[in-house]
Amino acid sequence: METANIYKDLAYKEGSPAITVLFQTDATKEVRIAFKQGQHMAEHQTPYPITVAMVEGALDFGVDGEVFQLAKGDMLNLDGGVPHDLLAKSDCLVRLTLSKSDSVQRVKDVAAS
């Protein structure tokens, strides 16, 4: 068993979202993304399905030209290969579930661009 607290050592970064791996399971990587209001992740796609869970705040999640307004408590699942982008409407905290085969560095690279 492994435990984590999504709020422990929470820190926001200037310029780009702060990305932290909370833990890994046999199948997934559980990642925290802390966005300051206005931070953006440009359109990108993942090689594997993802799950996004809004812990705090509000976020615009764009998929194929449509924008989904996510707020605290909302969750979504997205298949791999689907282009999407994210824009923080307020300071927000996101839990991202990645496939174990996916790379956290890929997520960090998207956030930094």
C-alpha cells in the first residue's frame, strides 16, 4: 500500500503549471498539476488514455474545438490520441491519472511550452 496527500507540499509556479508525481501503481501514475490562474497547456495529445479530476478551482478543457468548463469535483476520461488543451480560469488543482507506460516528462514538457 502507498498513500499520498494531494495538498502536501503544494506549491504553485510562476510561468507554467507545477507537476508532481504523487505515486505509481502497477498500472498508473497519479500526478498533481497545480495551475495559477491564466496558466495554459497548449494543445497536445497523449499516447494512452487519461483521467482528469478537478480537486479545486476552474479549468477550460478544450477538445476538438469544444470547450468543457470543469469545476471542483468534475472528472473526465479521454482516449489516447485526442488533441486537447487546458486553461486555468482560477488557481486550480488537478489530479491526472496516466498510464504507467506514459511519461511524466512528456507532461512537464507540454506544461513548459
